[in-house]
Amino acid sequence: MIIKPQSKIKDNENGLYIVSTPIGNLKDITIRAVEILKQSDFILCEDTRISKNLLNKYEIKSKLISNHKFNEKKNILKIIEYLKSGKLISLISDAGTPAISDPGSVLVNECVKNNIKIVPIPGPSAVATAISISGFSDQFFFYGFLPDKKQQITNELKKISEFNSTLVFFISPKKINKIIPEIKKYFSERKIVICREITKLFEEFLRVNVDELEVFEKEPKGEITVVISEKKNDINSSKILSESDMNIIKKMIHKLTTKEITDLISQNSKVSKKDIYSCLLYTSPSPRDSWASRMPAS
């Protein structure tokens, strides 16, 4: 299949622009985003009252169209018609990047079907912001908003607890206390950062070990993003590999590559190659993994 690249982007051309807006602090907007919003014939937004605060600050006069989860399907035909007629339309959400746990994917897919240009204008994201200050692995799984019903929440938390990566999800402040017992049940021995009101005046980051997490005395206010650390690496190589296997590693670590040592040990061991490899990475200081590193010094 030949993938045709999108034509060179010029910010004054017609099409749908997915514009990221601040997640709290109105100063967190790019110059390009402001320029695009000013050039737009229409701006699609979730709540016109919220969006006007931002638009008024930057003297953006473009016409607003209310576009939220309850009417986005109804709006589709009209918006596609505008786009086909050559209009420049921007899509924004109340905060952050549109179409990520916010309305937008329905319109994006319709534009794809109709071969209408879609241009991303990157910017703030609560997900990336929360991970950046967590100190956890940058290999992460983003869930979005947890479901409403308790049993559904339990099922989803149990499911994602099996992922060996950083986990990120949004939760209503009204539900945070309800899910803390579930978090402690399924994420024991991991760390958690509860981010509240990111970039706003009362920004707060609660860092704690999951096992020490307690319910809030008072229901917290504002938007909450939860980040849970990757699974603790509890591999104990001495329990998985025999003493003779460990001796081979010590002798060969500076002579063979990690893969070669793994293959060698697996020939006479019941331990899987995957486990051997993991143990080797965990216990070895610096295996010489390239043929060049084993060449004699000149």
C-alpha cells in the first residue's frame, strides 16, 4: 500500500484544525494556536462560556459553534458542508487536546472519509504533563475517564493492573474516595501521584506509596489526573537461575552478548529465554552487546 503524504501545510488553508488549548493557565497556549484561531471561519467548542474566556483574552473574534458529546453527531453534516465549501474550521475542547477523552473523534473520522485535510496544532495535554512530573516510566497506558458504575470501575482497574507500565487515567473528584480501596487492592507496592488542578492557582500533586494511600477527609475540588507507577521489578535472579548459571554469567559477561549468554544458558536450563534475558538485564552491569566492542584494541 502506498501512503500519500499530506500536502505541505499552510496555516491559512482551509481544512479542520485540531487546536490544543490550555488545561488551566491561559498563558499556556502557542503562538500558532492563537493565529489559527484568529484565522478560523468557525471554532467548534464544547462550552462557549468557557471558550470565550480564552478567546477574549487573545482578542479572537471567530464565530463559535457549540460542539459537545450530545450534539456532535447532529452537527456533522453541517460542518462537513462548511469544510467542503472551503472554510477553515478549528476544533477546541474546554481544556487540552481535542478528541482525547473529549469530543472530536467523530468529526475527525468523517473528515478522513471525505478526504478533508486535518491539521493538528499541538499543545497542552494533562496526560503528558502529569507523566512528566511523576518520575515514573515513560512507557505508559492512558485509559481516559473511568466508567461510572462501581462494578465497571472494579473490572477496569483489575484489568489494567496487569499492565507493566505507567498507568494514567482521569477521575471525577466525587469518585476519587470511592476508588481508593480498589487502587490499594490492585496496585499494592506501586507508587501513585494524584494531580489536581494542573497549571491552575491551586495546583497540587499528592505523591505516596499506594499502600499508604488514604481517603480524602474532604472531597477534593477540580480536575484530577491519576498516575500509577509501573510494576515493581521483583525479579530475583538467584531464585530463577541456578548457581552454575550465575557463574556462567560472571565468566561470560565481558566476552559474549546478552543474547549469546541467554542462548547458552537456555540449552541446559528449564528457565525460559525470556526470564533468563530479564534476569541478565537486571543483574548484569553492562553486557557487551556489539561485535565491535569485542574487537581487540588497536
